[in-house]
Amino acid sequence: MLLTAAALVLVRASDRTPSASLAAPQRRVGKAHLTAPAKKEIAMKLVSSAENSSLNWRAQYGYVEDIRDGRGYTGGIVGFTSGTGDMLAVVARYVAARPRNNGLARFLPALRRVNGTASHAGLDPGFPAAWRAAAADPVFRVAQDAERDRVYFNPAVGQAKKDGLRALGQFAYYDAMVMHGPGPDPAGFGGIRAAAVRRAKPPAQGGGEVAYLTAFLNARTAAMRREPAHRDTSRVDTAQRVFLKAGNLGLNPPLRWSVYGDRYMIAK
């Protein structure tokens, strides 16, 4: 799916850090890629702060609702949607791994029919309850993790490494791919990257990393503003740009940022 800024959930008080400054201190750039477990955990928390107003991304396996963005139901850890095919892929993977006593199996035909639309036909009224119930099953959680990595995380990090980007750039690619999808069209990740490359060379082509990431984030926010559900660009402007301005290309904690007016911190 494409995660959207419209998926606003009440922020738990324990997730907020109201006194945290948005300015991050200058620090040495770390060498670890986003695939390192500690870095990947940071990436999951950053996405969850934007998508679910919480740093507790593991609590989102059972999340499901229609956020009225034209993609049908949105659910799970990266906002898989019934209208874009990735929710179908998650359920199909889960059914393959758990063919019996699987409450989501009966919705596979409907998910195939509504793919590409905002329709709930065949999904109401039971699909949301079945999705939430499935979240208690570790096999379902593994299915979500696997589809997240296959469709979004691994391709994004792989392309970022080819472009010579460190952890912050790898995260910028991942977050963009989650929200916009991996497609080559102007509204997809491929189109956003192409727009950035027209303005600045990535490090692998001899360009400066900061200049290129600035161009990429500019292209990203331009794409967001073209879609009503994504017009709030704070997940870029008061998060990723904050880290970039601080020179934190390694995405090293402590990290302080804000999304939709709510402040967050990762201390270590």
C-alpha cells in the first residue's frame, strides 16, 4: 500500500514528548545501513509516528479502517490497502501459511474483486473484525512483515544503496515508497526519484548527498501536495528535513521530530 497522512489516530500520551525540541544536534555520520536491526527499528517508529501517531509500530498489526483516500480499507503496519493489491498479497500469504482455521480466508475472492477500487463489496461487515482478530496470530504478523520487506523496505533500501545514500536517504526512499507506491508514474516513488535526479546527481553519480536528498525531498513534497490526502507534508518537513539540516545522514539517535503537530523522540 501507500500509507497516507489521513490515517490519524489519537496519540497516546506515552508516545508524545511535548518538551522535545525539533532541532537535532550535529553529529558524526554513522555507517550502518537501514538493514541493521537498530536502524530498521528506528525506521519503523518514524513511519508509525506519521501513520498511527504512535512509536509503537508493533501495535498496528490489527489496525484497519477506511480513511476515505480512495483506496478502500487501510490496515496493518504500513497501511496495506484493499485498493492497491498489497492487502490482498498479505492475506494470500497468510492463507498459504495458515490454510485452516483462518478467519480471513473467506475474504480472498472479495479482495481480488475490489483490487484497484475503493469498494468494500464482499468485505463488509466482517472483514475489519477478521483482520483485527488475525493480528493475534504470529503467522499473520510474519505475513505483514514479509510483504512490507518484499514490496517496500528491501526495494527502497536497495535502490538507495545503489544511489550511494546512507541511512537517512535509505529511510527517505522507504517512507516515500510506502506512501506513494513503487511505481514509475509521476505520483509514485519512481517518478519522484526521477524528478530528483533531474535536479541533482545522487552520490553514486558524483553528486553531493545533502544536495541530492534536498532535491528528493522537494520532489516528494511536490508529489504529496498534488494529492488531497497527502497535502500535509510535515512527515517530511518537520522530520526528515530536520535530520538532514542537522547533518545526521546516518540517522543516529537521539532523534527529535514532529508530525502533524505532535512531537516525538528516540533517545537511543
